[in-house]
Amino acid sequence: MATRSSTWLDDAFRAAKRNFINGLKNPSVYDFSNLQTIDDVYNETDKIQREQAKTKTLRALKKIEPFILGINDYASTIDTFIQAKAEILALIWGPLRLLLQMASSLSIVFEKMVKVLADIGLALPQFKKYTELFEGNDQVKQAMCLFYADILDFYQILLNFLDSRRLNTFFEALWPNIRGKIDVVQSNIERHKLLMTSQVTLEDIAQSYEARRQAMNEYEKQQKFRERQDFEVMVSEYSPLTYHMKLSRIFDTTAPGSGGWLALKSEFIQWADKNNTTNRCLWLYGIPGSGKTFLAAGSIRRLQGNQNLVLFVFLTHDNQTAGGVIQVMHSLIFQASKDNPDLMPLVYGYVKSDQQTMPNNNKFESNRDFVKELLIKVLDICKQVFIVVDGLDELEERPRRSLLETLLQIVEESKVVRLLISSREERDVMKQLEGRAVSLRADHNNAEDIQLYADSELRIWLEDLRDLEADDAMFAMAKKSVASIVQASEGMILYTRLVLQVLKDQGTPSDIELQLQNLPQGLDQAYARVLYRIREKISVTLRAVVKRVLHWILCARSPLREEQILQALVIEPGARDFTKGRKEFRDIRKECGPIIEDVDGVVRFVHFSVKEYMLKHSNGFLDIRTANMDAAIACSTYLRFTSLDVLFDARSSAPETALNQRILDGDLVFFEYAATEWLEHVKDCQPEESLGELASALSALFDRRKVIAEPPILAESSTVSSYFDGFKDRPDIRRYLVNAEKQMGKARLGLFEDDEDDCPGLFTILRILRQRREMILCQSPQHMQGCQCNSLHRLYGSTVFYCHKPYCSRNRRGFESRTARDEHLAIHLRKYRFLDSAQMPASTGFRSNEALSDPWSETHIEAHANLIINPSASAKLSDYGELQDMLVDAVTQNNIEGIRALVSSCASTARLFANVKYPWRHFGATFIGYAAWRGSDMTLQYILGLNVEGFVGTDYLGMALAVAIETKRLQCIKLLLSLGADIDERACLAEAISSQILDRRREGDIGLARTEPYPGYERALSLWDPELMSYLVKTCGVQIRKEISGKFCQSPAVLNLAPREIRDRLRDLETYIVGPEVFNKGLCEAIYSRSIEALGLCAENGANPEYLSPEAHQKVFEWCLENGISNTWQMTLLLKSYSEHPKAEPIPYKLQLHIVTETNTKRILEARDQDMKERNPPEG
């Protein structure tokens, strides 16, 4: 029996070893065979301590002693029980020594390692006792193997973590998951300790093995689910642009085989060769219309076919915002991460860790360097990345220069990136790429592509002619036409397309022959022919229609569908309703000719060069200013139509059937565009233009929709007010427009609350229209007989399901299916989680012990992820502790709507803001303190405006200013001062958050973050931040204070700086410090605080050692002698060194401190005794 037990144990230990080795990322690089005793580990710790002592970074290795001793006990125990072989013991000591060695090179990693080793050490049982109690119990011996597996699991997690080349880059993002896995191991150890009894059975042990395996599998499963959800939240929040649909659309219109020549060019081959490190940037350039976009798309598909990671961007002239540096980098980051389960948590963790450090300075949203750094880190993790950017020349010059320079920097800084740029031969682009890219000209190599395209179009034309029963002469002329066009194309596929369309429109062979005799030379002549036809060859009536269509396409602020343009054409300035029907019935693509196209239901120019030509060469026929003016008048006129009354009345009592009929009739086709873009067109109207007709249209709109003549005036910024300078002679209209701009901006930032902030209710009306339209559509994928779905899609487009959040990009872009929209809304609910008081965070669990212990950690916030508020009047909430948690949560997410709903849902606000959650402090102070620290200025302004029972926001101005200054919240500081906060008020931080502010910040970034009251100016000065002081004085208009104490001299923010940095900071702060009186006061503060560093600082900067302390009315060094405080003699000697030689060059106080510290104690005591004798001579 003993033999069978021994064999089973040997097998169990070997299985644990095998699982450990197989689970390592790079098992071949490890050799633990020569490390078999505790001495090997102690030798390593001694070595680490010696190295850290040299660099003055000792990390308290004493903390891991419980782990080392516990492991030693375990090694001795299993050696006693089963005479463990050397290979088994080697895996107890070898990985531990290697872990310490690997982690010691990175201080932050080493600190985390020491802490987790200490935690596991405390969890290990006392193995020696088991040796004594259960030496003859085979079941207990078998249970001992569980601990071996647990220890190896622990080692495996850390070794794989430290082996990652992403450690330096994404440590903060990776660690929570690693810590979570270790927590699972720690829990297993705790459970396995319970097995160490004489009653343990084999069944218990078998179940423990299974439970151990399931625990880790379940953790990893839940972790992957959380990571996917987190990433989806980010995608929803930032809505990065993706281009996969456009790539598919390009291929749908590309002739088969087109672009094959590119893959055969040596320049492309070298660029795509992963082993070639020289040419990593390729510039594909050419004349307009030469097919560069099709070539870029072809290269993407070709590279993807070789299993490469290809990130791509298609830029267009009609969406300049998409070409912003940050927007492009966002797209590249999300493209690289979306299908990579390893990258998703890294990106999310990296962004969120930065937001935790600076909660309201979202660098990922606004800091170009931060986003570029993250993109490079993401790209470096990938083995090889190709980036393709098409249409660079379609951006305006300044943004394209900025984008191109950023992309080139990325190529230079990341060796895994290869960049392909596609554009016209613009001078600035050529200059930037000179010497930094290999160039390849498209229009000199694309003859085969043009022929393939022409042949494809010819086949379609011939089929159409057969359907029309054309004769042989017509067929022959069609073939001749294609051959002639290809010969004249000169490398321009767009030219081939345009001219071929013109020839197709000819009805007879003779007409085609006439056109062929005088083919246009180049694109400009092709455009000129189309423009000439519009201006000279069509009727006056049709010419006016075409002009209006082209004007709408020129100035459209967002994509316009054909149905919207057709309805816009019938809007008569000054009319009260439709006078010519609900739309014009025309084929606008035929009327305008081949220069426009319909892509996915959107009408646009076939190429951005069309817009350029029309604006430059139409001789005033097309004018962007006229187009914007006409559009502003049309939108304003339409919004007052009586046909829309039933929609505006839907807020109250409009019959549902009447509104449904208007929707189905198509009266509201143009409403989506007019409601969202009317103000943008008004802003684009130039002040010097005659705005009389527009003013009349706006006045009629405001009167019709019951907009008050004098709305509440919001603070004007010079930028906003300048938009409407043309209405200075109409102050009523101008005042309304300024407020409308502010309110619509707030709505798009997520601050939309109710109709009074939504003049004239357009966001509300638009939401009603979308909801009612959805109700008409079939509610399931299976359509009912006689449904109106096809009709609605024809009128309103395919994307008829929208997010209802005005700030979300999907509020404008929409979804094609209800399911996709609902999934998107679920992410919003997860992100802004408030509250069903029956649900508790215990059900979701926490990732680490640190998260569990910090009530305001991100994990605690995530624990409420599924809590959804339902503030019904019949269900008032009375769990005040939970409500307080939710309110702080709402503040940190800047969810004003949630704050408002929570407060209104509270059964008693007096009890909510009283001493419930925080008996040592009024919750109102905590609430507003978090708003000043973690909320935006908009959130803070909203909370300051609250006036409910138990809480008046303005009562906390001073405290809020103290928090905002201490945390350097510049916008909040400016807001508070503008609302009347007194910079001289002695205010303290909210007690409940002061310790958290200290805990979350570096020691060198702490001022007077304590609960004692300090004036705001002095608190700001204590942070030793010249930029903060400059902001206070120059931006906020704060006057420099003369009467301040010297407390700022002992601030941690300065005492932890190097002497040179102190002098540099002080030089920048001299303007804001009126000395030397301040430094004289600082001497006293240094004595009180026992700070030799602060004393030296004051003495070096002009403080007089003879200065009399106001408290003691004695000389400073006399005060030192009479008060037995620590450092007294060091301070005394230092002061004397300055006072005895006031004109001599003073010894730097750091050196003086060293001299004093090294002085023989006996000499100091002798000096003290002699001094005391001189001061108190014996009597007589």
C-alpha cells in the first residue's frame, strides 16, 4: 500500500511539474536544475539588496521572508513525506530566485512583486506542524501535492508576466489581471489548508483538484468577458471611424484584375518585404482621377491575403474632421486592437490608468503625443504592421502636413511599421516626403487598369444596346468610342468614366461621332464640358434646379440623400408650408450629369476635384456663400411649416395617427437635416452679407415655434458671439442664436436635460420623430404583410435606428438594424450605471484586494456596471449609503443627468446629505469635493446650482476652491472664482477625500493637502507650480498677495526636489512671492516642523537669522536652544553658519546638512554645554 501511495505521489508531483513547464510561454529558456536550496534564494536577495543600496532604492526585502520561510518549510515537509527528488525541489527554489532577479531591474515591478510574495507568504500554512501531526496519513500527503501545484501556478503566472516584452509599456494595464489570477491561487491555498486534517478523504482531494482547475478557468473566462465589455465601452465612447465598408464598396466597383501591375513593381516589392529595413515608406502619387484609391484598396487586399495586419484610412474632402491627427490614430489603434484579445485590455487599461491619474484631462481624446505614444506601443507589440492612408491630398494643407508628419514619426520610431501614402503630387507633400519615402507614380503605369475598366463598361453598354435593339452601326460606334477614350485618357480612369458616360447619353451614332471628333483634353476640360452644358444647353428652369442641387452638395454639413435634396428643392423662401408638393420628381443624377453620384444613398461629387473646379472656374455660377445662405433660409423656412405642427405638438397631445401619416407621406424627410444643421448654416453666413431675408426667416421660425423673445442670457464667448455679428441690428435674433449655439453644444457634450435647454425643442422633436418612425417599422426581422418598411427606408434611408444620446456620434450616424442599436444602448447603460438598490456590487466581485479596500477604485465603480436608474415617483430611494456611492460615481463620470435623477429619486435629501455615510463629515462637503476634484467644470457648475433640503451648493465655494487648487483643476478654479469664491478664504479640503488625494498623488506633487484651513493663494503657492500661479494671476485676475505665511516653504512639493530644481522653480515663482519677509516667517515654520531642509531653503533665499519669531519674540536660533526638539543642534549650527558670516558666500544647505550630520556627537554636546554656560552663568 505504501508503495502504491508513493508511486501515486510521484506521479502527482510530476504531473504538476509537467503542467507548469507546458504553461510557460518560453519553457526552453529556463533551467532550474542547479537551484535546489534556500541558500540560492538568499544569495540572490543579498545581491539585490547590495545593488539597491548603491542606487538608494532599497525595497524592503524583509517583507518576503514569510514566503521564503514558508516555502522552506514546505520543501522540508515533502522531503520528509516522500523523499522528494531534486527535480521537484528545483522547481520550488529556482523560479523564485529567477523571479526576484527579473523583477529587480524595474522598481515598480519589484515593489508589486515583493507585496504579492508577502501576501502569499502569509497565506501559506505551517507545514512543519503537518509533518508532526500527519506523518503516517497518506491522504494528507496526497493533499500536500495540491500546494505544490498552487506554488507552481503562482510562479507560472509571474514568470509569464515578467517574460512579456510589453512589461515596461503596459505594466499598469497588465497588473490588475495578473493580480486577479494570483488572488485565485491565494484562494486555492486557503481552501487547501482546510484539507489538512485527519478526516480528509481521497474524494475530497479529487474534488479539490477539479475545483482548483475550474477556479482558474472561470476567472479567465470572466476576465475575457470583462475585457471585451471594457473595450466595447471605449469603442462606444470614442466612436472611431472604420473603413471596411468603403473598402468593400471600392472593390465592388473595381474591374477584375485591376491594379495587378503594382505588385510587380520593385518599389512595392521592396516596401512589402519584411526583411527590408531601408524603404519602409512608399508614396503612391499621380494626377487626379488616376485610380490611386483603387490601387490603395488593391494593395490592402493583397497584403491581407498574405496574413498581414493591415490598418487603413480613406480620407475624403467632405469629411475634414476624419483627417485630424487624433481621429486617424484612434482609428488605427482600434483597428489593430478590435480582433486581438491580448491588445484590447492593454489599450483599455493604458487609457483608463491615465484617466485615473488625471481624471478630467482626457489625453486619449485631446493629447496628440499621448495618442501617438499609445499607437506606437500597440504597433510594437505586433510583429509586422502595414498602414495605408489614401486621399491625403483631399485634406486642407495644414491638417495634412500635421498628419503626414505624425505618420512619418511613427515609422521612424516603430521599426515594425510600413507606411503607404496615396495622394496627388502636392508640393507640400512632396517636400515632406523627400528623402523619407520611395515614390511610385500611378498614372505612368495604369494603362492596363484603364483598359480593363473600359472593357468592363463596354460590356455593360453593349448589353444595354441589345435591350434597346440597336443596330450594328451603333454597336460599332460604341466599340470605337471606348477605344478612342482609352487612347485619350492619359492615365486618368476618372476621365474615362466621365467621358464614357457623356457618350452613352448620346442617342445616335452620328451624335457619338460628333463628340469623338472633339474629345476633352484632361479632367478640367471634361468638367468644363459638363458645366457648359448646364449653363448653356438646358432650359432656364432646369438650370435653376441643377444649380440648387449642386449648391446643396457644395455646402452640405452632413451627407444628404436624394430624397432630402428633392424635398429641399420645393421649399420656397417665406412660405408657410409646401406649395408645390412634398418634393420634386426628377432624376437629379441625370440632370446634373456625370459629376455627381449616389453612393450608399448619399449624393456627392464623383471626385473632390469636381468641387475644386466648380468653385474656381464657374465664374460665379456656383458660390459657397450663396449656397450657405440659401441653405440657412431653406432650413429656417422648413422648420416653421404648418405640416410640421403635428410633430411639434407630439410633445403634448398630437394624435398618433396624424403624425404617422405625415411620416409615411414624406413630409418629414428633410427634418433630420434641418433640425441638426440649420444653425451651422447660419454660422457660415458671412457678417458682411445682407442678412435681411435670413433674419425674416429666423424671426418667423422663432415666432411660429413659440421661442421666447428674450431667452435667458448665457455667458458669451468671443468665438460664439462672433458667429452672429451680422445680426447686431437685430439683438433679439442674435441673443437667441447665441443661446441656441450654447445649448446645442451642451447637448452634444452630454449635458442635455430637458426642453428648456433645447430651444426650440429640436432635439426632443427629433427623438420623438425617430421613436414614432421605429414604431411604424416591423418590430421583428420577419416583415408583416402590407408593412411600410420599404417605403420608410426609401424615404428616410437605411439607417433609421439611432442612439438617443445627443453627444454620441451614433445619434447622427445611426444603425441599419434595431439589434445593433440596442446592443449599442446597452453599452451606454453599462457605462453610466445608476441604480437599482436591490442589486449590490458583491455579485460582481473585485479584481484585487486593493480594489476591494478602495471604495472609489475603478473596480468598485465597475461593480455597479449593471445598475440602471429608474427614478419613478412611486419608488423613492432610501438606501442613503448606496445613494451616496452612486452620486460620487455619477460625478466621476460627469453624468449630470444621472446626478439629477438620483437627487430627485431620494426620499429625503436632508438625510442624504447628512452624516449617514460619513459620520465624521457632512456628505455635502464630500459630494462637492469630488465634483471639484474628479468632475468637469460643467458638472461642478451644475452641483453648485443645486438647492435642495440639506444642501445648498454655493455654501461650499471655499472648500471646492481648496480642492480644485490642490488638484490643479484649472477650469474648475476659474469657474469657482467667477462664481464668487474668495481666494483669501481660509478653507480646508473635504475630510473624506483629503487622504485619497494624498494617496493618489506623487509625494512631490503635494501641497497643503490636509484638513487644516489655508488661504487659497497660499495653498496654490505651496504646490510650487509656476504654471498654476501664472494661471491664477494672469488668467483669473488674482492679485499677488503680500501677507502670506511661510508654510509653503515646508511643502512636500519642494522639500522632495533637488537643490537645482528648487532654485529653478523659485526663479519662476519670484513674481508671486513678496520677500524676504515670507522666508523670515518660513524660518519659524521650519523650526515648528523640525525640518532642516525647509530651514536651509529659507536661509539660502534671504531669510535673516536674527528675525524674531512672533510666537516666542526671540531670535530663531535662541528659540531652538530653549526648546528641546529633534534636529535642534543641526538647525542651530546651520543658522549660525549664516548669521556669523552674512556677507560671505553661504555653504549650500544640503552640504551644510551633511557636515552637521557627520559632526561628532561629542562636539555638538560640548557646543551645547558651552552655549548654555554663556547664557546662564553661575551666580556670584
